[in-house]
Amino acid sequence: MMALILTDPVAWGSILGIGVIVALCCYYAYLFVHNTIENR
């Protein structure tokens, strides 16, 4: 199963897409928390 995922470009595309979405969510959450703490 893992070998199939590692050799499949479509799977890599989905993994990359999910990774980018998660990274963006974390980034915006960090900015939001940072700004809330600063404004207090």
C-alpha cells in the first residue's frame, strides 16, 4: 500500500494539497492568536 502511494503522482498531489491547506490553517491561527495577544 505504501509503495503504491509513493509511486503515484496523483497521491503526491493530494498529499501536497492537504499539506498546504493545513500549513495555511496553522499560519492564520498563529497570526490570529498573535494579534489577539498584542491588542490586549
